[in-house]
Amino acid sequence: MLVYITRRLGGMIPILLVVAVVVFMFLHLIPGDPARIVAGPEATLQDVENTRALLGLDRPLPEQFGHFISGLVHGDLGQSYRTREPVAEMIADRIGPTLELSFLSMVWAVVVGMFFGVVAATKRGKWQDQLTMFFAVTGISMPSFWFGLMLIELFAVQLGWLPSGGNDSIESYILPAITLGSSVAAIIARFTRSSLLETLGEDYVRTARAKGAKEWRVVWLHALRNALLPVVTMTGLQFGFLLGGSVVIEAVFSWPGLGRLLIDAVNMRDYPVIQAEMLLFATQFMLINLFVDVLYALLNPQIRLDS
């Protein structure tokens, strides 16, 4: 297991290098001059050129890329063009709210999604199954930003029960967490249903029933554990998407996390911040994949990761 984890961690390095190259080249191809934006609308041409030199944007692209990679190797993510603060400190200040929101979203999505997935599987063909799948398809199809705006309109504007944005209180977490986790809950419900239906047809389940085990025991203790294997894989991947997908939700709810930081950085062409966040999202996605693979092996010891 340790060898496998070490090998996977080592394999992340070339992938991150490719991500760094792609992000760097993409940023320098999109329209917009960071020096002009940083210098301000009233800046003269000389001011813009001075700003360009200050930011290092007057150097050849290979030299800029080499400086960027050299900084990464030494753990330096650079300085923000806009605020001149170290990017690492800016990310450290914003990553907490994003992790809190993503974690809460995943918790309720897993609990609700698995519960309704089990209900749909055990009530296959009945109204409970059809109703659950209706809401699951709706949750997957519905744009998250639109769903968030509808929640704000209903619970913040019309009813006044919950705040429409910020993270100043416990109540302020409810609407963005529901919005961010809704599609994940729907996906988990569908996966749990299909996986559990397949498992309930296995011989060992029929054997448990033939021995007189109660149905809830057969479902929750015998079948669900094996049915969870594909669900765990999918859930881990969804958590990775949650962290990256929080960008839109943070904008809708004025959430002070990485998503807001990324949007501000894109608007200001703040290359160091954008590059660092892209690498962070790629890294966390690969680490979550590794965690899921290890958890998969722990749930089913017959799986040999090294092979």
C-alpha cells in the first residue's frame, strides 16, 4: 500500500507540470493586458510600460515560464499583480471558507443521496422510487446558479428566514451548501439505487433472506456495504468537482472563498493567482482520487492496489 501511494504521488509531478504549461500558455493567449489593468484607466503609456517591467511581463515568455516553474520548485507561488501580496497567503486566507462549504455540501449530499437511493431501490417500481428518481433527474438537470438564485428569492427575499450571502453566521451556510450539494445528492441517489439493485440480486443476499434475516438487516448490513464500492468512487470524484465547482456558487452567495478569489483574479488578469488556483484544484483532485482508491481497497480487501 505504501509503495502504491508513493508511486501515485510521484506520478502527480509530470501531470502537474503539464497542467502548469497549459495554464500558463492559455493565460498568455487570452485577450487583456494585465499591465494596463493594474496601472489603471488614467495611466499613461509610460506608466503601463513601467508596470509591465515591474510585473516582469516585458520578459520573453520562456523566461517568464522558467521563473514561474523555478518559484514552484522552491514553494513560491509568486505575488499578486493586483495587491502585491504573496499568492500563498491569499490562498491560505480563502481556502478555509471553501473547504467548509464543500465539506458541508458533501455531508448532506451523501446522507440524503444514499438514503433516498436505498429507499428507491427497496421500493423499486413504486411511487417512492418514481418520486425519488424524478427529483434526482431534476437535481442533475437544474443549473446550480439558477437553483441558488431561486433559494435566495424564496428564503432570503420573500420569507426572510436566511441570509442571502456571506459567511457571518451558521444560517448563512445553509443556502449555499444546499445549492452546491443538490446535484451531487441526486447523482449519489441514482448510483446508490442502481448499485443496490444489482447487489440485492446476488446469491449471498438470497441466502441471508432464506436464513430468515430481517429485510432491513439484509439491505443495510449485507447488501449496502458491497453496493457502496462504486458509490464511494463516484462520491470522491464529486468532492473534487465540488471544490472546483464552488466558483459559481461563491459568486452567487458572495462567499469569500477561492471561487471569489479566482473570479476577481480572472477579471484583473492576475496571472499568478489564476495559475496557483488551477494547480491547487488539479492537486486536490488527484489527492482525492488517491484517497478514494485507498478507501476502495479498505472496503474490499480483495482489491490489490499494487496490481
